[in-house]
Amino acid sequence: MLYCSFIYWLSDQQTLPSPQLFDNEDKLHHLLAYFIMGLFAWRAFSQYVVNRELLSGLCFGFCLVYGLSDEWHQSFVVGRDASVLDWLADSTGGVLATISHYCYACKKVHT
């Protein structure tokens, strides 16, 4: 919950002070931020859901919906805009986190 609040706070800023080292660097920031969110989501939801497939869907769905709501939120912030490409980067980060945790959980079961 704290991490989601941090993402919300960042999205509420008119500008973010970060030097751009390459084109579309912000997409990498989105991917990494939502990768971390996916890891946190897995940890949080795994307290309540044991089935790995259901847990994976829940974590990915959470990142997908939160990313969508975050882009919608940005559409109301002066100096910011909503971007489908940002949302796709958010979703990619969430799915990569989910896949990595799923594979780790499968490996843990088989050893």
C-alpha cells in the first residue's frame, strides 16, 4: 500500500527531475516501477492465495489495473498526460515480475 501511495505521489507531480540519458527512458522507469509493484503484490497476495496460477493472475491484474488508473490520474495533472505506451510499460513490468515469481515458486517446489 505504501508503494502504491509513492507511485501516486510521483504521478501527481507536474514534472519529475530526472536527466534523460536516452529516448523513451521513462518507459524503462515505468517498467522497473511496476516490476517492483508486481513483486510487492505477489508477496502481499501470497498471504491469502496459495494457487500459483490464481496468484499470478491476481498480481498481474492488480498491476494492469493500477497502471491504468495511474495513467487516468495523470490525465488530470497539469503538465502530465496519459499514455498508452506508459501503460504498456507498466503492464510489462507487472507481467515480468509475475513470471519471475511464478518460475521461482515452481523451482522451489521441485527442489
